[in-house]
Amino acid sequence: MKSLNRMLLITSSVLLTLVASPGWAQEKTQKTENEAAASPEAQAREENIQEYISLMRADLRQQKAEIMGAVMLLSAQDATKFWPIYSEYDAELTKLNDQRAANIREYARSYTQMTDEKADELIQKAMAYGKQRSELLAKTYDRVKQALGAITAARFVQVEDQLLSIIDLQIASQLPVAGQGS
């Protein structure tokens, strides 16, 4: 349990570095847009930042998988069944998270000029993301249950849900509430 707490702390720390504060996001977006129009160096900087974020996300996925492995307590035989299912789940979740990241970037870009239409569009996308993520977790639960039984599948869902909740909390805590600066 100590190793799980340590891994959760590490994951939380990484998340803090992944998710920029709202002011930084707005300032960075505005600064980047202005610099992009002015110089190719700004575009190179933006590409470097995107690459750094990609590397951080890959590291976060690795840490999440390590936590999952530590808590699942799988035999070698069960692990050969579980990890391919988890890898497919993680790949699909990564695609969903790409959509979420784009939505958050759009929120940061439009935060200071938020309209009712833009707010509705962004929230609809966020809710669609949540629904798709829940459906993906349910589908993966069924696959794990079929391969390893309901208890192991329940353990997977509990751990994954806890990790996703930590990530969600970190992201939400960094985003300003709509209308409080526009």
C-alpha cells in the first residue's frame, strides 16, 4: 500500500507539471499566437512544447501502468491475459485524451472572449468526452471480466477510476471557472 501511495504522489506531481495554470495557459496561448505571426522561432518553440507535453504524457501513462501492475497482483498467467487488454484500453484512452486536450486548449484560447455559443460548444464536447471515457471503461471491464473474472475486473475498474479521478481533479483545479475573467 505504501508503494501505491508513493506512486499516486508521483503521478500527482507529474500531473501538476503537465497541466498549466489558467493564467499561464491564456498568457502562453496569446503570446504564442502573437509570436507565431512574428517569427518562425516562435513556431519552433511551440513545437518543442508540444513534444515535451507528449513525452510527459507518455511518462504519465507508464507510471499509471506501473501503479496498475502493483495493485492488480496478477499471476504470470493472468498478466498475459490482462496486459494486452489494458494496452488496447490505454491506446483508445489516449485518443480520447487527445480530444480532451484540444478542447482544453480551445477553452484557454477563447476564455477571455467567451460567448454563450462557445461555452455551450466546449461543455458539450467535455460531456461527450466523459461519456466516451465511461463507455470505454465499461467495455474494458467486460473484456477483463470475461478473461479474468469479475473480481479482477472490479479491481481494475476501481484502480483505474481512482487514477482517472486524480487526473481529473488536477486538471479541473487548474482551469478557471467560465465567466470569471471574461
